Amino acid sequence: MKGKIIIIGESWLEIDLKGSTPTATHPGGALLKAAGALAAKGHKVIFLSEIGTDKTGSIIADSLTTAGVDISNSDRHIAKTPIVLDIDGVTSRYGTHDDGEGFDITWPRVEREDIVVFGGYLAVDTRIRHQLWSFMTNVAEREATIVYVPDVADDRIKRITKVMPYVYENLEIARRVITLPSDLAVLFNHNDAERARRESFAYYVDDYSHLDDHTPLSEAIDKTI
């Protein structure tokens, strides 16, 4: 692959607990994990996110840079990075980036051979929508490959109908769509990938894939390269 992979997604620190006992700590977010995995395979990866200057943010930043991910364009000006606790399989989010301001991002130059992957809550967040959409429009004009990962099973999306206009806009600009295991139930009230392809995604893209619980997002993105 001659180009680079630009991934736009959220960052948080996940702490797994069994009862009251911590069992694991690791950076969280499907797109963040994909960025690290792809960089570890030798791909040139730029990750655009909000990564705080606190200790939590430093853990995330160190993990990404150790994997070979370029985070120099990410917003490192925020004070706090969210923490997500997984207590016996039930998750709770503590902290938020929602300070009324958008990305303080230096958007990278995009070339035609690049791949830009975006999705998750950032892709439907009104706080940063203007900045993000301006960049994505530029990506489309440069004819780079756009991959959209809805990743809409987020506790901050209280009513999916409120963000569906943004979801449809994202679908319109994408060349490829990858849905995560929980996406179809949230978006369409069913878990039938072929039905989703036929009834919903075929209108927007020819290249659609739905992941099961055992397939990492990085593997699906790798097939785009």
C-alpha cells in the first residue's frame, strides 16, 4: 500500500472489573484499537482523536505511539480523558469531552491513495460535526477511499432517530461500510446482515461487510487496502 490510513475515532481508558477487583486496563474504542493493530502490522496510520493531558491520556498516547501510530495531529489540549468501567460485563462511562468546543485538530493532507476511516459517536456528534464534515468533504474531493463504521451502540445516543440524518450523510459519502456486531440491532431493529445489505446499504455502497464477535475491525479494514 502506497498511501496512509487516517482513522478518526474516540479515545478512552477501559478498566475491567470482576466485582470490585480490577482485572485489566487498556485503551478503548473500536477505531482506536484498529489503529493500533494496523500500525503494528506495519501500515502507516494517523489517528485523530481527543487524548487528554492527564495520566489516563498519557497511558493511551503511549500505547498508540508504541504500536507505531502517529497521533501528532490529535487534540492533546483537553484536560481529562474519559474512563469506561466494565463491571461484570456492564459498562459505565465516567467523564466526557463535551466541553462545548470541537476538535482542536490540524487536519492532515489527504492523497488519492489514502484510506480514511471514521465512525462512532464522533461521526454523529453535533459538537464537532462542522469541522469533521468539512474535512470529510475534502477527502471525497481528493477521491481517497472513505470507510464508515457506524458503531452506534453508544450510551450517549438516547434516541437513534435524532442522529439518523447524520448516519445517512455518512453513508452517502462512504465508499465502504463496516458494521460492528451491535450496529444492526440499534440501527434497524434486527440482526440480519443480508437484509441490512439489501434494504439499507446497497443504495449507498457496493462494498458492505458486517463483523461477528470474533472478527476485529482492523482485519476488515485491512481488506480495503
